[in-house]
Amino acid sequence: MNDFTPRNGGLFIGLSLLVAMGLTVVPMPEWAVSWRPDWVALVLIYWCMALPNRVGVGVAWLSGLLVDVLRGALFGQYALAYAVMAFIALRLHQRVRVFPVWQQAFTVMLLVAVAQMLVLWVKGITGLAPNTWLYWAPVLTSALLWPWVYALLRVVRQRYRVS
């Protein structure tokens, strides 16, 4: 049951992205909504670093389009943000993979900040820019949750031989 070919590993990559999208829209208390980590960004960063030949800018773009639909955002804003974030992650993946997890978390924080900055830019152009510093809270929570996301996805990748 654990013998999967590399082609079948795409099921786990897609499933992890779907779970992340589900966590993106799951209801939360009003006070916690601003602190919701960017689950899709975390999963995309992991797969871009772990399997750069399988997950890249195209997967990030499609994931972003789905997040645009899920959040009711301007079509393409998360697609742009995730594509740029994935591009940077792909360029840095060989360096970042050898970092300790806490240093990876700092890099993840910067990558999520880039994505948030691009979404803010698009919102600013359309006149929907947020007026509170809590807009940046997901950058911090995403970095804090990175060690657990990394450990969970690594176990899944190794156990099911996703390559």
C-alpha cells in the first residue's frame, strides 16, 4: 500500500493543497481571523523546496486562482502573489533546504511577506487597502507554524515516497 510511483505522488501534493485551501476558509472567531496563517503559501513553499521539479510557478498560479475564488478576492491577486513567491522559493530552495528549521521559518516569513506585499499592492490599486497593522499578522503566524507544517509534510512525503 505504501509503494507509490512518482506519478502517483501528485495525489498527495494536490490533497495537501486542498487541505490548505480548506483551512483558509474554515470559520474562526472574529478576533482570530486576522491571525490566520497563509496555509496555502506554507504548503506551496514546502513543495517548492522539497520537489522543485514537480511543484513550481504554474502550480502556485493555479492554487492562487483557487484561493482568489475561495476568498472572493479580485481574480488573479493571490495567483500573482503565490507565483512570485514560488519563483523566489524555487530560486532559493537549494540553500534553504539545508538550513535548520528555525532559519527556514525566517525565510518562510520573508516569502509570505512578499506574497502579502503583492496582495496589498493589488488591494491598494483597487482602493481596498486595509488600514490596520493586523494585515501583517499572517506573516508572523505562518513563520511560527512552519516547523509543524514542515514536519508533517516531510513525514507524508517520506512515508508515501512522494518524489
